[in-house]
Amino acid sequence: MALGEHAVRFIVGVDIGGTFTDCVALRVAEDGAAPVVKIGKSSSTPPDFQTGFIGALRTAAEMHGVALDEMLANAQVYHGCTVGTNALVEHKTARVGYLASRGHVDSIFIMKAGGRLKWMPADYIAHVAKQTKPEPLVPKALCEGIDERVAFDGNIVVPLNEERAWAAIRRLVDQGVEAIAISLLWSTANDAHERRLRDLVKEIAPDLFVSISSEVSPRVGEYERSIATIVNALIGPPMRHYLEALEVDLKQHGYTRSLQIMSCAGGLIDADHAREIPVLTVGSGPVAGLIGAASLAQAGIGGSRSAITADIGGTTLDIGTIFDGKPVRRPTGSYGQYEYFVPTLDVRSVGAGGGSIIRTEGGLLKVGPHSAGARPGPVCFGRGGREPTVTDAAAVLGYFDPAYFFGGRITLDVEAAAAALARVGAPLGLDARQTAAAALRIIDSQMADSIWLTLTQQGHDPRDFALYGFGGGGGLHAAAIARELGVGSVVVPMSNLAAGWSAFGIAASDALVTEQSAIGLASPFDPEELNRRWPVLEARVKAKLVQQGVPAEAIELRRFAELRYALQINEVAVPAEGGQYDTRSVDRLVATFEREYERLYGKGSGYAAAGFTLTGLQVHGSARLSELQLGAVIHQSPAGGDGAAKAPRDVTWYGHGDKPASTAVYAGARLGAGASVAGPAIIEFPDTTVVVPHDCAARIDPTGSVVINLPALA
């Protein structure tokens, strides 16, 4: 159908992963026809990720039966951008210079002992003798102290010495820095000196990327604020280069609208905002999957409004938490051992996925965290890979139909995968199938351990949650992971859409802007101080969203407050009610904090007698951008399951012997809402394979999600 025949629009979400770039394209017709969703996949193409981006778009357009230029001319594109994340992981960041108040340059080198251990594995924390500080983000030779001083109340104690500042900037430019990070003491109270330093940098080197802490992270906490500013500068130039190249490519293919970028806070920002504050995009792809899953959890899909999300791709497992229908947030992000202030949804990544390499080391079989990535990829892809991966193991055990991988777009070379696994297992006396089974058991256990650690650190019991498995490997591993965790229900969201679930979440997300205000109030809090600050933050949020083209009447505002006990260090962000504040409003705010603190840290962990400190205020402004809704993609397969059964296949199930057993296989697209499948079985969709283990039963719910019920533990 030509686009001119009907007013057809496309809502497009694109998520770049370590192995594949996923595109979800929803076609909406104004003539009343049902919306149609297609998934486009393309291999990711580092370092020129825009090539894989365009490739995924082209595949989705072809599946809709239109040319790429036709689709983009009538599309709104939403993007989960991983360029900043990849630059940090691969250490391909900009050369950064750092300006700080004189006498405070060394704070980024001293670090914080607790902070630099917070996100490290338990065995590393326990081995005190082996603990080391990471490589500095900025070498000392590229750090300069600036003569100035602002007091905690915003008063200027020492004026900015512009002559010496000019000389310091000149020295950094002469050393070839590509970006400059500026973080001055108490700029949260008065940012005049930071803004003036930025002007000086622009006078000396107009094209240099400049990051100032009062815009990146206006929070009290010198160290974390400075790290956020430096990380922003590290990824600023590569992000700017990528977005400029991508926008040129999109324009050449007929795209004229603004590009919307997913942020780690769980909403969309425009490309201009992402260029200025790219640290907001770090980890944003996995966040999108969490947002999409929350829309299902709120409806109780899987029997619970609380869910663990396991986004299993080619390179990583990304773990998120939904508690009572809402994604769990945290006030800080992290880069290795560096913790920094950026509000984000609490998604944690570990090196475990379909591309995780299987090897023998020290007489033991090990899996991951290193990945084969997009190139060369698993051995069975036939792209030159020689080291076997988790995908190779699953293929050898029979979980995949070699002729139907990605709907037949890739033909798997199972014999090559078996030969590679046999080589790895030989020193241990294992054949190919035994090696594959052991590798899957190891990776499933590793994933379960990571999820257990995440949930317990947040104060939750995994047994109270459903498990949502998505991404390329979600349907393959989710039931086995749930069994180890004691979870009773698994959801593979919207069946075939699970493979591109993060892209779906991006396309269904809202615009989001967050403004923060540092504050240092001791209890009892003055309500009038809050009444003075809330409107200022709300006005700034509205102004930024309107600048992005969002109608003022469409903006929804939510308030959050960050508190801690006066003699304790743990800050907790809690929702704050709207409207004018009085003493009763303040009391309710404190009571909300005490309940959340006790849930996180245990009964009796608080110390109200010491009083409370209000450390920060936040306002989140959101608005609908996309018309993509859960109801728009309700499952439309035929009722019942007629014609769904395919030829049985020999599958080796670890835990049930090392011999292949004939296993029922079903065409997922033929299973209508209400259809049920008893395990052991395999449900195949073009882009998703769902494994239903022994003693489990799966059913298709009205959204098309595959819900697997596991037997209750004794």
C-alpha cells in the first residue's frame, strides 16, 4: 500500500545493543484499520553505530512493505542511545581537562571508600588486601585549580581570578584536551563562576565541549557532583559526533522531525538536550525495557504488580525492579567504582548473555563475562567466530531450529558449534552436549545470583515477584532462572515483541525532564522554604519541555524529596505531595521517608531521635509523545491453537539426563489468547524462542504475552 492512499504514520523505537540493533515500528492507519507492529533487526556496527541503526530501520520498513524513505517521511523516531555507555565501557572517551576550586582538585583522586566499593562484587569487597583504586578519570596533569570561592549560602568570598583562569584554560587547550569539566565548590548555591569559566573556554576554544556541574548535577556532594560532570565531558564529544552523523543519515532518508532520545531517568529528551548532558543517556537502553514491563505489571500480568525484569541480550543481562507497578529508582549512577549524582531507574548490568564465551580455565568450565559481540559473534552464525558461546550451547542442545533462527534470516551451523564446544570440554572429559549443558547451567545460575543480589539489596524477597524475561535470550533462560530464585511466574512480554522489548519501551515512553535543587534543611522543616522552592523547579521543568515542543497543558509534574537521618549517611528519595505545604504536609513527608527507610534497611534501622535532614528536592515533568499504547498491539492470533503444533525435536534438558529427548514444538504465532502448553516444550516465534521446562505450564494471555507457571517449592 502506498503511503499516499491513506494518512499512515509510523511510531518507531530503536535500541542499539552490543550484538544487535532492534527496531520496533508500529504502523497506524487513520482509516480505522488495525495497527500493525513489525520488528527489524540488524547487527550492531561499532564504532559507526548509525549504520546498524539505519539497517534496522530498513528491515522494519521492508517488513511493512514500504521503502525506508517512505516510512521515515511519516514517522516519529525514538532512540535508546548506547554510544555514551559503550564509550565508557570500551575506554574510547574524550581527552578531558578539569577545573576545580583551588585546594579541591584532589577530591576526585581521594574518592570515597564506601562509594568506590558500593557496586563491586561481594568477593571483591571481602578481599580487602586486593582492593585497589581505579585509574583516574582525568590525569593530574590535566587538572587545574581555580582561584575563587563561593560560600555555602551563595555569597562570593573570593572573586574569580579571570587572568589566572584564562592561563589555566590555555594550558589545557595546548595539551590537546577535547572537553573541559568544571566543578567548583558550592556552585549549587551560586553558579556564576562556573558559567563565567565556560564563557572563557568558549572564547579560547569555541568548539570545545564544556560540562559544568551546576547544570549536569546541581546536588550537594562535591565528589559525586564532580564525577558526574567529568563523565559527562568524557562522553560529550563522541555523543555529539554520533548524533550529528545519525541526524545527517536520517535526513538523507527523508526524516524531518526531531529525534527523541531515551534517558536513564525513564523518559525521553530531545537530541539537543542529549548532546549537552549525554550522561543522562548512560544505561538508557535497558531502562526502556523496564518502562515497557511496568505497563504490563500495572495490569497484574503474571499475577503480581511487582516484577523483576531480565533483559538478556547478546552481551549483558540487565536487571530492573518494578515494585507495586512502579519502576524502582535510585539517586546515583555508576561507572565502575565511580559513583555520581544522576537520577536514574535502578537497572544493573552484568556480563552474561547469548554471546558470553565458554572456556576452560584452571581445570574449570567458565562462562563470560567476555562476549563474542556482533563480530565475529557465536560460532554457529558462521561469521568467523571460533570461541563457543551460550548461543552455540543452546543450538547444540536443540533449543533452536537451525533453519528458523530469527525467522529463517540466519541459518545456524550446529556442527561447527558442536566442534567448538567439544574442544573446550575435552580437557574436562566432556563431549559437546555435556559441555553445552554445563555451560547453560552455569550461566543460568550466574544470572539468578545477580538478580538475587539486586533484589535483596533493595530490601525485597524475589519470591514475592514475577519474572519478566525479554531481549533475545529472555524466553530461553527466564524459566530456569525463576526456578533457582523460587519465583512462581514468568512473563515473556507480548511473545515475539520480547526480542525487541527495549525498543518497544522506548517508543512507548513519555518526554521527561528533571530539575533538582540542593538544600540543607534540618528538622523541623520550614514549610515556607519548600513553598518557595517547589514553584521555581516546576517553572524550569515546564520551560524545558515547552522548548522541546511539548504543549504546556500536557505536562504532568511530580515532586520528590531526598532525606536522611541527621546522624546517618543513607539518603532516600521519596514522593512528595503537591500543593502548598504546612506543618502537616511536612509531617507526612517525614513519615513517608521513615517507612521507606525501614523497608530498605530493616526494622528499627532509623534513628528519629537524631532528627532529619532534607538534602534535595526534585521535580519530574512528563508528557505523552507517542501514541503507542499497550492496547494498540493486543494479540490477534487465532483463538485456540489449531495448527500450532510443529514436528517434535530432540532436546537435551540439563537436569534431566544428558541424552536428547523428543520435545513438543509449537509455532507461537498460531497460539491464540487462552491457548496453553504443557512442558517440556519449545514455543517458537520469528524473533523469540520460549523454553517451557518440565513440570511447568505456559499460556497465552490476552496481550499475547507467554505466561509460564512454575510448580510451588516444597
